[in-house]
Amino acid sequence: MKNTISDFRSDTVTKPSKEMLDAMNKAPIGDDVLGDDPTVKRLERIAAEMFGMEAGLFCPSGTMTNQIAINVHCRPGEELICSPLSHIYNYEGGGVAFNSGVQIRTGGDDFGRIFPDDINRLIQPEIDVHAAQSRLVVVENTSNKGGGTCLGIPLLKDLGLTARSNGLNYHLDGARVFNAIIRDNESPEDYHFFDSISICLSKGLGAPVGSLLIGGKDFISQGKRVRKRFGGGMRQSGYLAAAGIYALQNNIDRLSLDHDLAQRVFAYLSKLEYISEIKPVESNIILFKVKSSISTLDLSNHLLSKNILIILMDKEWMRIVTHLDIKEKDIQVLFEGLSTFS
């Protein structure tokens, strides 16, 4: 019998459930590029209404929704402000520069949070012709490289007020925003003050593919043109949209289970002598370091020999992510693998 894999690399590795597949199979479809896929329209409407926004746009990935937002908000030669840990800065292939001709200034702490003082310090003087004009603030909630940090509505509102007072647009990379909503007992409508929001359906929520960009009607209309330019138009994408609808209707509240499992992993790692540092665990992501005398690759390969997959974020940080396909048996297999490493 083939050994099963306990896959802790990401919450993107989940497989659709039977119920999700049934919903996909039964979905009415059309051609979304021609504007007549009813299931895509329904998904976009559901997501926009959840967050108190006017309209939505279904795209293949969160990278695309972020890149579309940046392209609509900014002009070539302008600048955006974000955390140095931001996904748009680290993991989108230089798309900010390549797709939109925009450069980045960064500030904030080691947990993915940026603060109003950082924005005020980083904004370029509009009268200075030598400087790129500041145009956009981007925040990520939860912060992936921050260790799943939840920024919280009070900070996000303060950042929004700072952006507004300086004439800047305000975008949320909400790839895992539902993790933050569940952890902090928030409501999606609490996020209505953003100009645009990117929501990922395949992280944590269990859909196989897809992200949504939501915002005002004019913004989404412009975004649709940019999606076409980026090659993101999909035809009978209602099958994928049906998975997204199922995810939004069934898989949000259960995220608390992933958070509970992450706390158990955090507690176990804390007892291991070869672990040197763990970032605070607030949602479903655990980032940790091993002592300098130990190779991260050796630990990763040891776990792999036990059919356990994790991710090396860089030369120092390792990542474990809990998600809906992680069961109690996977946790026990992980604990055994960690305990047998020497």
C-alpha cells in the first residue's frame, strides 16, 4: 500500500471535496469573456456584497488580482508603499515593475505590519521632480512572511486614513483575509474602506483555482480590460466559480480548526531543543528557525523521508501551514518526524 503524504507546504495544496466537485459539476455555465457565464457573475456578486463593495472580477490567481489592482491604481513611473515582507514585493516575479512600470518603497516591522508613521516617512514629496510620485499603499492580511500575522481592523483603518489624507489609493492583498476575519472575530463588511481587495479562494478555503478582485464599478470595469491584457480571461470558468461559491458558503467558519492545529504545532516546536526561533502564531502559518549548527535542508529531508512535506522560505526560515486536508493523523505523523530528527 502506497504511503500517504502529509503535506504542510501550503494551504494551496488542498483537493476539492466531493461536495465541492458536485457543485462544480452542476454549475450552469457560459462564456465569461463574452460576459454570459451566470455562475461567474453570481460568484462576483456574492464576494462583492460580502465586503460591501460594488463589483467583483474573477481571475485565475491572487498574483493576477494584485497585479491588476496595481495597474489600475498606478501609472508607469509612480510608486507604491508596502511592507518588505509583502507578497507583491517577494513572490510575484517582479510583476509590479514588469507589468506596470511601478517601483516600491518599503517599511514596517518583522511581522508584515506597516504603520501610519512608516507611510508618512516614505511618501515622496509631490513637488520633487526627482522622485517617483507616491500613488498607492498595499497591505497584506494575513501576512505570509510575517508568520500569518493578523493586522486587525483598527490598524487597517488608521492606515487607510493616512493614505486618504495624502491622496493615496489603498489596496488589500487579502489572500488569507478570511483567516484574519475568523481569528479576530471580524466581518467582511469591516473592510469596506479599501479601494480594492484581492481575495484568494484556493488558500484555506479549498477551491482548486481562482481569486477575486473587488472594488467600485468603475475600478472593476478598468480591471476587466487589464485582465484581458494580462491574458486572464477564462471561457467556461463557471465550473471554477462554482467551487469558489461553495468555498465562500461552507469553508470560512472552519478556518478556526486550522488555527487550533497551528497552535498545537507551535506548542510542540517550542519544546524542541534544536528550534531557535518561532514567529508568533496567529492563524494557520508557523514560521520557525533551527539552530545555526543545524542545516534546514537536513531537517527538510528528514521529514521528507517520513512522507512529510514542508517549505523552506529562505536560507533560515522554515514554514508549516495547516489547512482543511490536514487531519489528526497528519499532526501525529509530523510530531513523530520532528521528534526523531537529530
